[in-house]
Amino acid sequence: MAWRNHSTITEFILIGLSDDPYIEALFFVLFLGIYLLTVMGNLMLLLVIRADSRLHTPMYFFLSNLSFMDLCFSSVTVPKLLKDLLSQKKTISVEGCLTQVFFVFFSSGTEACLLSVMAYDRYAAICHPLLYGQVMSTQFCVKLVLISWGLACLNAFVIVLLAINLDFCEAQIIHHYTCELPALFPLSCSDISITTDILLSSSLLHGLGTFLPIFFSYARIISTILSISSTSGRSKTFSTCSSHLIAVTLFFGSGFLCYLMPPSGSSLDFLISLQYSAVTPLLNPLIYSLKNKEVKAAVRRTLGKYL
């Protein structure tokens, strides 16, 4: 392993979000609130889907997996960020950095796959309603989720191998608030051109491999919706996939900006990364609960049952 050859490098120093303790205190309160709301929102969605038998359908099975991954995704970076906001010295061990890189790519990669699977589910429901129950069987849905987890795990493993084979000589300061692989490249004293190309190719392959099925699914969905004669019918049909479409736009929009733009260490980089890793997991349960009549009704029934 390349890092074993450089025993002096045992940890990295993160520059964090600010050097001003007052601003750090404000950030701590802000992100603690965001994290607590993220945990509560996604746990509530998981509880409601499990407790209400009317939501035991393929769409909500995928949504429960998405909520679980949102919990994981947020928990990979935000708790460490909160700890660093209260610390003068913001460090992370080499092993901790590798672990964080793996789980960032694993959780975000799984989420991308799940959003792609959910687009196919909406396509099957809208374009082939008579065959929907047969196509989206329980066994098939479980296989799709397991494949999503497996592909994301494989992609994350490849990316961690890239990080392991980087050589670090003296530089230890990561110009970021978290341990992201692009932020490690400027610290490497070895040739990173091949590593950068592999990371870019892997991100493009995984990103486009999950985004293109969404694009083609929605192309067919829109075509089907436009063929419906009544305005109310079109509106009702579109409402069944509007929440998913918003979630896709937020996730893939910030994700492509986060990993396909060259890192500059600017405030914009931090803002995009925070929106991707902290804000999006908070917004997903809000989007699905506020815009979905079935979820809102299930929340009321569940709260009425337990309160």
C-alpha cells in the first residue's frame, strides 16, 4: 500500500468551514438542526411506510430504502463536521479518511441507483398499468435494491483503491471540511493524471448509468401523459411522479457539480458539497411528505394511532 511507505503521514488536517469561532458556533447550531431534522424526517418516513399497510407497494419500498440511505449519507459527514466545529484542531486519521471516502461514494452511489430504479417503477406504473403488478413483483423489487447496493459498493471499492495508491509526502492540509477524494489530489506527490482520469470515468459511468434510465423513463412517461385527453387526468398522473422528479433534480444536479467540476477550494465548492451531503437528505422526506397525498394521509393515521 502506498500510504504505508510514508509512515510520517498518519492524519490529515481539515481547514473546516471557518476560522472564526463565532461563525463556527453559528454553523454548529445550523448543521445540528439540519442533522436532527434529517434523522427525524427520514425515521418518520420509515416508520410510516412500515406501519401503514396501504404503503406496502413497490414505490414506497424503494422510498424506504432511499430514506435509509439518506440517513447513512448524512451521518457519514455531518457528525464529523459538528465535532470539528467545536474543535480547534480539525484532524482525521488516514484510516478515517479512507472510511469516509468509501461510505460517501457507497451511500451516494446507492441513492443514485435507487432513484433510477424508482424512475423505472413510475414508468411501469404509468405506461403499463395493467402489467404493473406482474412486472414489479416483490422478488424483482428486492433484486433491484440488492443490485443497487452491490453496484454502489463495487464503485466505492474501486475509488478507495485509487486513494490507497496515492503517495503523500509532507502536505497534510485538506482544503475542505470533509475527506473527499478530489480534495486529496493536491496533497499527492505522485502523478495523479491516471487516477484523476479513472475517478472521472468511474463517476461518469456511474452517474450516466443511473441518470440515463431516468431520462428515458421520463421521456416515455411524459409522452404517455400528453396522450391523456383530460387536463385533470394529466395532472393526476403527473402528480404521482412529481416528488421523485424534484428529488432527482436536487440529487443529480448537485452531484454532477460536486464531482465533475475541478476542486478549487472556493466557497462555491463548499456550498455545493454541503447542499449535496447535508441539505438533500433533509429535503427528500419533506418533498415526499408534503407533495404526496398518500404519505400525508398515512402520517395522520400513524400519528393518530400512536398519540
